[in-house]
Amino acid sequence: MTYPLALVCRSLNGVIEQMERFSSDLHSLSHKVEATHHTTSQELAMGARQRDEQLKGTSALYLLTGL
């Protein structure tokens, strides 16, 4: 079975356009994941610093009160 060249070219162009859209969507998703990872890392670091400060404050309070 043979297909006209114009039909094959249209079909291939359609596949190429879908691949380009997929690639673009994947690229956008990759940037969103990277940004989320960065934000999450910053939030975790900030939480760890806050806990450290709280523990230092609690330790100092125990030392001052003799508990």
C-alpha cells in the first residue's frame, strides 16, 4: 500500500509539531520543578536555622534558671 507524498509529509509535519510542543512543555515543567526545588531547599534551611535559634534560646534559659 502506498500513500501520496503530500499526505506523508503532512503526517510527518504533524508528528514533528507534536514533538516540538512536548519538548517545550517538558522544558517548562523542568523549570517549574527546578524553581520548586530551590524554594523548598530555602524553606528547609530557614526552618533549620529557626529551630537552631530556638534550641539555643532554650538551652540558655535552662542554664540561667538551673533546670
